[in-house]
Amino acid sequence: VVEDDVRLSYDATSGGGDDTGALLEQSGLWLSDELHRIFIRLLCKFDAKAVYPHLTRHHDYDIDSILRLCQENNINDATAYLLERTGDMKGALALTFKQMDDDV
């Protein structure tokens, strides 16, 4: 039941796959840190490829908590981006190189 509620929440916030970032910008809505964490958690679970693009368009979130979510869900492009934003260039590069090795 909880899984269904989470899926319904994601579908409601994402417009069923529309570009949520664009919808947020057009509406002028502001997400609190907690709502942003929830939204990113939903993206990680249901649309992992949308996490990195969303993070590059929006910067009003708690980087540390979003970084933990991305690490826990193995969203490597978003994790590397957030590591870079926190100043951990070595960590970002190491993750990028590891991902490249895994892809080969």
C-alpha cells in the first residue's frame, strides 16, 4: 500500500512523465528542503535518469542530504555532480572513472 501511495505521489508531482523542472519554473513554486528531498527520492526510485538534469537546473536544496540520497540509490552522474559542488573533486573524478570502467 505504501508503495502505491509513493507511486501516486510521484505521478501527481511529475505530471506522469512531463518535464517537472520546467513545470516548477513556470508555476513559480518553491520547494522547501524537505519537499525537495521527497521529490528527489521519488525521482531516484521512479525516474533515475531525471535526477542529474533536475539537479543541474535547480540549486535550492540541501546538497548533503541530496548527495546521500544519490549515493544510496547509485545515481552516479548526480553523485559526481554533487561531489564536485561540495568541492570533492577527487571523489567526483574517482566516481566518474569508476563508472567509465564499469561501462567498458
